[in-house]
Amino acid sequence: MKTHIEVQEQTMQTIATELHDNIGQILSLTTLTLNSIHIPENEKVSAKIGNSLSLLNKSIKEIRELAKILHGEQIVESGIGNAIDQEINWLKRVGGYELKINNDLLDLKVSSPDKDLIILRLLQEIINNIIKHAQATSIQIDAFIKNEILLLIVKENGIGFNYEEAKNKKAGMGLASIHKRIEMIKGKIDVNSTFEKGTSIFIEIPYP
């Protein structure tokens, strides 16, 4: 199980490097090329080039942010609170959701790099499931520590699903991956889902 997750991490870090170094470089070179074009006599063409440059610069920024998220080790160096904050910022850019955030881990004085990376991946998997399956319009994320237990609570108002059935199938919604990661760090998970009313996920992890 540990080897499987380590391979996943290595794959994501490779993708992150490719995005940042290769695709990011290609887009930067494209920006330089467009900047070198001078057509002062044609305002319409100049405007289109200007719009293209804006889109390219936005793409470069988004790719770099995505690379940071994928390369989890670099993010968790600044603490799990900041890692969660980065993930939420990415979700804000996706748009389409009313977000309610309570992240009390931003000023956390203790850390656990191995657990932090797994906690980040758990949150990413949960958010990915919401985006792909839930059809939600509202997401609430609470992250805090109580009695040396890190609690991560995610609630959404989507269409809901049969949790026991999905868990037994061990496929389709990333639940198997979530349970494996929680088991690795001796955590607990409780999922409450109601059709047409949404899903609430409660995760408890001994911390640090």
C-alpha cells in the first residue's frame, strides 16, 4: 500500500515538473514571440495580439499554481494550513461554488511532513470527487486541531450517493484511495450522504 502511494506521489511530482518546466517554458516562448510582433497600423490585429498575450500570461500563472499543488512536498514545507489554503485558492479559481472556509491550521506551530502530504492528497481527492460527481453549488471546509486530533470536515449540498454501495465497489469515486491513505496514518473517516441533500465527510487524524 505504501509503495503504491509512493508511486502515485512520484507520478504527480513528475507531472508537476513537466507542467512547470516544459509547458510553462513553451508558453513563455510564445509570449516572447507575440511581443516581438509590431503592427502599429492595424489596431484590430494589435488588439487581438494583446488579448492573446493576456490569455497566455494567465495560462502560465495557472499552470505554475497547478504544478505547486501537484508537487505536494513543496507545498507542505510551509505547513498543512498553508497547503490547504493553496488548495482552496485553486477551488476559488475554478468558480461556480459558494465557499465557506474555516481553516484554523494556518498558524499551526507543529508539523508532520509525512502526514501533511497525505492530508493534502485526501483533501484534493475529496474536492475532485465533488467537482466530478456531486453537482454541488456550496462547499464548506473546516480544518482544526482538538486534543491532538486534526479534524478535516467537508460538506457539500450536491445530489448525494449510496456510500456503503460505493465503498463496497471500491471503484468509481476514489473512495478506495481515500480509505488507504487514512489507514496509513491511523485516521478515521465518517461519511454521511443523503440523496438530493448532499454529503458530509468527517476525518480524524492523530496529530502530529
